[in-house]
Amino acid sequence: MSNSSQDREMSAKVVRGGQDEAAENEWMDASPEQRIEAVWTLTKICLEWNGNSSLEPRLQRTVTRLQRAQR
């Protein structure tokens, strides 16, 4: 894992059966860029756990052209 991802703070919460889950609105004030960065960080951590630490996934691009038959 890179040093920048190790320096970040992470929190977790356990909700047991029968307890009400408290509403967490901490992401309501986050910008779209901050949300995307958080998801990307989690994605990279998951890839490292699966042994893919050397590879960074790229967006998959598929180009398709549909053409209707002549009538």
C-alpha cells in the first residue's frame, strides 16, 4: 500500500441486530470529487488485498455500432 493511503483515517461501526442504525450524513457535505476519490481509494485497497497491487485498473472502453437493416 502506498504511504498516502496508510496515513488516512478510517472508521468502522458495528450495528447489532435489534439496534437502530444511526443516520450518518457525513457524505452529504462531500463534493462529488471527494466521493469519487473515496471510492477509488477503497477500490485500490481491495485490489491490493486480492494480490493485484502492481496493476491499476483502467476504464474499459467498448465501441459498438448498431445499424438497422434497410427496409
